[in-house]
Amino acid sequence: MIKIKLFCAAGFSTSMLVEKMLETAQQQGIDVDIQAHSHAKLRDYVNDMDVALLGPQVGYALKKAKEVCAPANVPIEVIPMIDYGTMNGENVLNFALNLYQTKAEQ
């Protein structure tokens, strides 16, 4: 199971996106655990995830987030604005899975 965590301003705005990602994963038979949290909780979850994604509204925190995630070998990036804005669960899931795959290849 791949654990994906999405972090945004309060953890609420990504909830709908998480649902769409889970629907896509189920349709494709991909075993994932996807959750949304406030970006303030990143440190609390760093050892319990394989991939972290930031909502575009907290993209300014990417540098600090990378400093938190690097020691745990957790890739983290900002969700592309277009996919976030359109709630494209399939694209965001693929984005996360590509980050996971890149980590696995290293």
C-alpha cells in the first residue's frame, strides 16, 4: 500500500480531491491510503507516508517542507494548479505515483 498525504491550509480544501483520487485508485486497482491534513501537521506525519503533496495555496512552504521530508526520504511537491483547480483526481494520483516511482528508482 502506498501512503499519500495531501497538505493544504487547513486540511479541508483537499478532501474532495482525496475522494476523487481514491475513486480513481479503486477503478484502477491501485492499493493506496490517501489523506488530507493541514500543512502545519507535516512533521507529525512525515514518518507515516510515502509521498507528500502540497496544495497550491501553501506552495510557498515547499522549501521548508522539503527540509522536513528529505531526512525521511519522502518526496514532496506542489500539486499542479490546473489539476487542483479542476479537482482532477486521476492526474493528481498519477502525479503522486510518479513521485513514488522516482523515489523507488533512486
